[in-house]
Amino acid sequence: MEFGWSDEERAFRAEVRAFLKEHWDPKPLHDFGTDDHKAREYVRAFKMILAEHGWLTMAWPEEYGGQGASYVRQMIFKEESAIQKAPTSGGAEDILAPALMIHGTEEQKREYLTPISRGEVLWSQGYSEPGAGSDLASLQTRAVRDGDEYVVNGQKVWNGSHRGDWIHTLVRTDPSAPKHRGISYVMINLRQSGVSIRPIWQMHDTGRFNEVFFEDVRIPVSARIGEENRGWYTAMTALDFERSGIHLIIGVQGGFERFAAHARAEGSDPSGGRLIDRGAVARAVADTHIELEVARLLSYRITSMQARGLVPNYEASVAKTFGTELTQRQARRAINALGLPGTIREHSPHAIAEGSFC
């Protein structure tokens, strides 16, 4: 694996930074708070700018409106975007679209891929359920065939449907089959009758997830992607696409950098000195710095493997687990050093060093 960057890659990174500086400001999105409509339209407008620039679907094959960009180029774009907290490609561009390209009908490709590539339609991902998270194949949302339609009943959880127009989701179409084999992959308009969205507010911030309820929701059979009862395997198509997880690492890095800068500042210790001069705090800063570099290199390794035509199934899982656990360790270390004031979130006048250490 080559750990350096080519001149072309460095130039592209600089181009992305300049673009984001000109076109993206994360503050309005936070200021909208619970105003879902304004937040949704703000994200939609930015995605349309990305689409005009050719970056929203840069890794898509050219025949579907993409640039056929390399995995490395896509990872650089996502890394810089994550630093600026800018939305980039998401579930529609990275999960739904690949499934449509490989398993969708020509009619589905014409109907759905173009609006996605232009940033005109926002999608949410409906996989998890209250009783099916880590064991996703245990999902119970039912879709019963009725002529040329399915009647959908059930519940999805932990999704961003309040900012979506459509949801791509997994439903059980054959309850008698082994759990992985009785699932179908479908698309549902969130604005249609029978769909209701209930917020799940996060106790530490104004952000939210959602529960989505389907009550006798009718969708055409033509909204199914791939074969009936083969949806699990259709959805797994996404595993062959960009999976570096770099955005997770950048999220941890931002909090760490604020914590480390605060710890080095005079007066950060209640005694009047510097927190960093405490041995335990210095070790916490060093450990997190090292682990962040490990996490970043794990992400880069995934990108390198994909660029060579390899599928990093195990490696992607390792990077995801390591990054998630690092998020927890960083939060614990910061709170141990700062005490309860370290739990105050950003944008509060009482927050330490802008808050959001975790």
C-alpha cells in the first residue's frame, strides 16, 4: 500500500477544500433545529450544487451519469467533506443506486437514477427495526402480494426519513422461508397514505432519528428491486462499493483536536495550569492520537484494496468496529479529564472549547 498522495490527488484535495469553503456552511443547518422542511431543502440545494459540479455521483459509471472516478478520489472527497460537516453522497447514491444499476429494470434505472444523480430527490434507508438491528435478517415488516401491488405493514427505526422524500427498505415477503431468503428490497414514497414518521429525539442535542410506520401502504410490484425473496442479496450489492468509513474517523478527530487544544491551553486545569501536564491526560491525548492514525490507515487500506479490485468484507468490518469503539474511548477520555462540563454540547455558552468532544 502506498501511503503518499500523487500530485493529482493533492490538487484534487485542494480543489475540494476551496469548493466547500465557497459553497457550504454547516451553521444554518444547526440553526434550523427542529424545522425539518428548511433543513431538508438546505441539504437538497447543496446536493444539487454537488450534482452540477459532477461530484454527487462521481464514482458512478459514466453510462449512468457519473464520472467513473477512482475509489481514492471519492475517499478524498468524502474525507474533506466530513471535515467541513458537509453532506455528500449517502444511502441513495452509495447503496440504492448500485443495487438499481445491477439488479434494477431499465424502467427503474430511467425513473430513479436520474433524479438521484441530480440531487433532486432525498432518500432515507429503512433497514433496522425495534427487534432487528444487529440481527437485521430477523426483520418483521411484512409485504403481502395483492395482484400488481404489495400491501406493507410494519415499522422501521433509526433513520433520517424526516429529511427524505422516499425510503428504500427491506420487507419480509415470505415468512415461511429461512430468514435471509424471505426478504425483498423495495422503494416507498414517504408522502403517500399510510406512512407516518415519529421523531426520536436525542437527549444530548436537538438532532433526531425516526420511527417510520407503514399501515396498509400499497406500493406497485414494480417498486421492488431484484427478485422477490432475494432482497437480502440485492441489498448486499453495496458491499462492493465505497466503504472506507472515513467520515466516522473525521467525526472523532474533530472532537479530539478541540480536546487536545484545550488541554494544552494555560488555565485549562482548575489549578491554573495546563491539563496536558497531568500524566493521565497526556497519555489520553497520545493514545487517541495514535488510535486515530490507526483508524485512518484502516480506512485508507480499504480504499487501496477496492482500487485494486478487491472486496474488503472483513477489513471494512474491522475498520467500522475499531472506529465505533474509538468514538467511545475518545468520549470517555475527554469526560474523565474535564468532568461533567465536558458533556456540554457545542453552541452552548457554557461549552468548553466549543464542546462536542464526543
